[in-house]
Amino acid sequence: MTTAHDRIETEVKDNDVLLFMKGTPTFPQCGFSGQVVQILDYIGVPYKGVNVLDDAEIRQGVKDYANWPTIPQLYVKGEFVGGCDIIREMFQAGELQQMFSDNGIKTGQHTAS
């Protein structure tokens, strides 16, 4: 039987940019998830959103997997990047866009203004 950890690990490894979030990219169900979706959409990076509200094991499992207590959680090329505050700060400093570029992930080339 596949565990929540196994399912999370598969998602992280199979997607260059992965966002564990409350809701979906088209319908975020919390403000923090919505902020990260807005940033990723603004930058124009392709990503997969996983709705943790659909599965209680995944919802708790992502917190254990990253040893990070909150959702949303962003992964890039298998590495945990952070939650909403970190993503927002990285975006405003241009670091998020640079990280995508450094990892060969194409974006729509928008920058923080």
C-alpha cells in the first residue's frame, strides 16, 4: 500500500514546480495559497497545484515531509523552497525568478515592480 509520504515524494520528484496548497490554482481556498498562486501566475511559471483539503493524510503528511508547519508549500526541482512569506519575499527581491532561471524553468519573464 502506498503511504502519504510515498505519494508526496512521487509528486515532488515528478513535477519541476509543485505547490501544496489549500484549494486549487483556479480556486484557492485560503489567502496564503492565493498569494502564492498569484505570484506563480504573474511570473508565468508552469506548476502543479495539489489540494491538501482533498486528503487529510496528505495535508498532515506535507507538514511532516518538509518539517514545515504551514501550507502552502512550494517545491522546485524536488527541493522545498518555503511557504507564503518566503515566496513573497523571494519574489519581491527577484530571487524566485532567478531560482527558476537557474533551474532551467521557463517563465513569462515578469519581474517584481
